[in-house]
Amino acid sequence: MIQSHLLTTEPSTVQFAGSTWPLIFDFWAIRKLGQRYAPEDTSLDWLRELMAKVAAGDIDAMCGCLWAGMLRENPTLTFDDVLALLDEASFADLVALPEQILAAMQDAYGIPREAGGTGGPWDWEVALATWVKEWGRSEAEFWRATFRTFTSISNGLAKLYEKASQGGASTRAPAEGYSLFDLLSLRGR
Amino acid sequence: MTTTPAKTATSCELGGHVWDLKYTATALRHLQMIFGSLEQFATQLLKENMGQGLSLKTQAILIWAGQKAVEPKLRLRWVERFLRTADPRVRMLLVTWATADFARAVFELAAARIDAANPPVGQDDEDGEGL
């Protein structure tokens, strides 16, 4: 029920260039990806597009996702560092990577879906508790990171945000049935 | 069986510059960002007489991308100027070399995709034993 990879430090892994590399796709990773690929976007369409590019074998998208996923354990890593690692990858590695990266991202963020589809589950209480207690971040920051901007939440879940921001967030937020994709792209069910 | 990209290129001095074209991730990323489909670009190069029939700009991009892994600060403009002023035989050799190595990378990627889509028969047999 809970997106364990998102909420714990247990990473997913990918294999290339003869090594196994840990990937953690958390809020930080998604923010870094957003800053790189869609600094102006308030919806999460860019993430869907990015994942589609990864699926199609786009090396820039693959490299960006690997970089973001590796950042938690290697905060000083740059995009070019990861690109240099990819230079050591075999062609078979390059072909196998998209599926591995997407599996890791979907473990964390849920499956990007069209309207009417189903995404993975999500637990607000655990997510918020992890954010605050484990990562030492503020609750306000959680909501900012989750919803990105007020503009982006003005199309359906604004009421939810309003209630959540007024305190007692974890008890007022829906307990399950939302993936991070739902939250960030605000496509409630 | 696929080869490792890093092992497909050899360095060579042409026109007073040491070239070491490598069509690994760095180069393929640049070419993908500029031309989109790597397969279509490779086809275009092969159809245009191993790249000889393409514009100087396109030839320069192909060579610049291949050289970036070993010369990260190399500027496209420098490669364009090099090609414009180099002995035509040097330009022809360099473009042919780059086209051949890039096309090989694209073919190797395609071969790896076929390998991935068709796992060895023995693996299926093993899976079947448990049934």
C-alpha cells in the first residue's frame, strides 16, 4: 500500500558499466528533475513526457533520471559525471537501462497515466512523517514540494490543500488511493 | 554479441589534430538532441555517400559529437573552420571515419535491442522446467 521506496532510504538499483548503482526517487529527485527539464511548468506533464523519452531510449532523459536518482547518496554528482559513467556502458547496457530506470521511478512515483487510468497507492501520513522526522524538513515545505505552486492546485484539489494547510494536515489528507503523480499533477479520483 | 562503445574507436592524427572519435553515450546524446532519431540520421549519412553529400555544418556536428568525449571543451565552430580549411582529402577521410563509426554504434544498438527482445533459447527451456 505504501510507496516504500519513496518513504525509506532503500534504493532501487540499476546495472550498467559493470556495476550496480543505487537510485532513490524521492521528492528531492523529482524537484531536481523539474528544475532541469521543466523549471516553468506547474503541471506534471513534463514528467510523463520525460518517462516516455526514457522508454524510447533518449540518452539525455536517461542520464537526467539516473543523475536525479543518484543524488540522494551522492549530492555533489553532476549530470556530466553520470554522462561520463554512461560512456563506459555497453550498447547492451544502454538498451537495458530504460526498463530499469522506469521500474525504479514507477516504484517511487506510481505509474504515469492518462485520465481514467489507475496509479499506485499513496499514504499521506507516512509521507509527511518521513519528510518531517526522517529528513528534518518542515511541514510547509512538504506541501510546497508536493503541490509545487498554488496555481497548480487551483484546478480541483485546492480545497484539499486549503484544509491541509490549516493544520492537522495528516489527518485531513486522504489516507490512500493517491500516487505521487496524482498529487503533483492533481488528478484526483 | 555486442561490443563496448569505448573500444570501437582509435585515435588518429589528421590535418595536424589528433582525432579520437567515440560514439558512446556523450556523442549519441548530442546527436539525438540535434537530429532526433539516430537510426534516421545514420540512414541519411549512408545514403549521402557516407556523409560526403551532407552540408559542412552537419558533417561538423557529427565529428564534433564524436570528439566531445575526449575533448569536452571542443567548440563546434572550431570543427567547422577546420573542415572548411582542411585538405579536402582530410575532410573526406574524417567524415567517412565518423560516419562509419557512428553507423556501427547505431547497428550495435539495434543488435543489442534484438538480443534483448530474443533471449537465448536455453533460458526459455529453464523456465519451462518448473512447469
